[in-house]
Amino acid sequence: MVTQVVGVLLGEPVGLSSCFECNRGRGQDSDILSGSGHLAWNEACRRVSAGVPEGTQGSGGLGLDDGTHSPVSDAVALRVRSGILEQTGATAAVLQSDTMDHYRTFHMLERLLHAPPKLLHQLIFQIPPSRQALLIERYYAFDEAFVREVLGKKLSKGTKKDLDDISTKTGITLKSCRRQFDNFKRVFKVVEEMRGSLVDNIQQHFLLSDRLARDYAAIVFFANNRFETGKKKLQYLSFGDFAFCAELMIQNWTLGAVDSQVDDMDVDLDKEFLQDLKELKVLVADKDLLDLHKSLVCTALRGKLGVFSEMEANFKNLSRGLVNVAAKLTHNKDVRDLFVDLVEKFVEPCRSDHWPLNDVRLFLNQYSASVHSLDGFRHPTLWDRYMGTLRGCLLRLYHD
């Protein structure tokens, strides 16, 4: 199969590419060797562009031996098992030569993939635009198991030294881990100092699809703010959970959320906003406000929650937890521990009382809205900016 050659070329475990091929609906592709054993340039490029996510950096290109297997030999063996020799009548030597052509082609293409706009403007390879887009998308695709291991960590040499362990833990080839890590680092370095929308900057400079660009924006945002994601109590959360929260924070808590002309607008949290969050402390420090807030929420939700008695008994603890998280975000360590705190202060207590998700939603909606009825509270806009994002994050984090 087409993707089998490129899959091994990119560092993919033997046999995995056919699964991706079925999932992507490309099962109709098949290998057709030319009589001379060499693919025309267009065909070679087409085949490379049909590759799958698991990949490698150039260090593994052109069949260099990694100490246990020759990548070219692995690719040839996989193609033989697919029945290519019987289908085409080609010899083993022709298959070997054809496979090497794939490696040489990809080795040359890979340099262009480090700066995708160059791929569009080069004249060496005649690749249709749709295939160029597919090739770029596949090269920058990543495995969720891998990104969960590095999400929030500094994209530095120190983290890169851990890739051997990550490869062993996840079962993803070391070559693939290196490619994915280097892609994350490359995107981060290009966009971290840019003005403007983080997603737009990534799309402009790397030509990624909207969805993949948004995923990379989340990775850059987490790497810049160093959010903790590796603690045991956070292991149940997926990359998608964190990416969802990152998008909300980028939209509402960054400098760019209030001023589209500032530097690093989507990468850095708005420090002034974080400082102002200390003003929310009055909601739990002032006993009268706390009691009134509880009364308003309980009155509105009586008869609507299956866990009403649990909510009523734990209201003050839950409120203190949510407000104290806000008040502590002036310190870098507490910013890094944001998700740990949200799980500890809200998700786990509600989960232990068996709150259904809909009850959590009803509570958070009413908890947020009721503050506007507190006569002594003077920061409703600040509260909405904080709770609007936090409510969305908590609903996403609340699952088994």
C-alpha cells in the first residue's frame, strides 16, 4: 500500500499505516511499479503526500541504520507482505530501488516542510496543491499520547532528553517522537514573539488546517505558560480537554482578548487581569455577601437539582475554592497549577458526591449569574470575564 512505504519511512511501527489508510478512506490506492523500477517525480510526490502522522526528522532519512533495523529494509519487507511483487511481477531489486526513491524524495521534501510556504513556491517538485496541503498536514500531525507527555513542559533540550522514555511509555517510535517534538518547538519559536492572532499566525507560516492550527495554538499556549498537566490526578484528562480550555483562555484571558494591537497578544495571559482577580476575594471574605450569594443560588435551584442537599451543604466550600483559585493567579506557580486546583477544589468534591453533569451545569450557570444580584459587589465585569471561561473549562473537565 502507498502509505505503508511512507509510514515506515516516517518512523511508523510496521503495520500501523494500513489502519490509517482505512480510516482515511484511501484503501483504493495501490503500488504500481514502473518497468524501470523508478517512479516518475509526480508519482513519488503523490505517494509521499499520502503518508501518515507517525514521522521522523531528517536524521533517520535515506535508510540510515538505527542499530537494530534498516528503515529501508523495514519498508521493503512491509511492501513484500502486502503482495506487491505478485501484483506487479516486479523483482526484489526493483522494489528495493523504488523504495529508496521514496526515501530520497522525502529527504529532499522534508527540508521544505520545515517552512511550508517554501514548498508552495519551489519548482523542483510538481505537486498538486491538494497534495501539498495533505503532505504538510501529515507531517505536522501528532499523536495524542505523545503530546500529553510533553504538554505544558518547556520545549527545550532537557525535555528532548526524555524522548527515549516517552517512546518506551507510549509505544511511539523514537523517530516519531523526535519529529513531533521538533515540530512543536519549531512552531513555538516562529510564533511566540508575533503580534496578532496565534491561530492565524500559525496558519500563515505553516499552512495548517484550522483544526490543526488550533491544536498547535494550544500547545504553544501551554508551553509558554507552563501549565501543569502531568500530575496523577490530571491523567484522566485528554489533550482535547486541555486544548478546549486553552482556546477559552486565549479568547478571554490573554492580552489580545482586550487589545488586538499588543505584542504576544494570544500567548501571554493578561497580567493586569490576573492582578485584578484578587478583588473577587470579597465574595468569600465578606460573610454577608457569601450568605446572600448562597441564598440566591439555593432559592433558584431548589427542586431543580438531584443533588440539591449536597450542593447546599458544600456551597461555601465550593465557592471558596473557585474564588481562591482566582485570587492566587497573581503568582506564576499558581498559574501553572491552575488545572490541579480546579480538579482538587471543584471537580473531585462534586464527583465524590456523584453530581451529574447537568447538575454541575445548572449550578455553575446560577452561581455565576447570581453575583449580579449582589448589591455590595462592585466587579461584575471582572467576574464575568473570569467565570465565563472557568465555567466552560470546568464543564469540560468534569468527566470520568
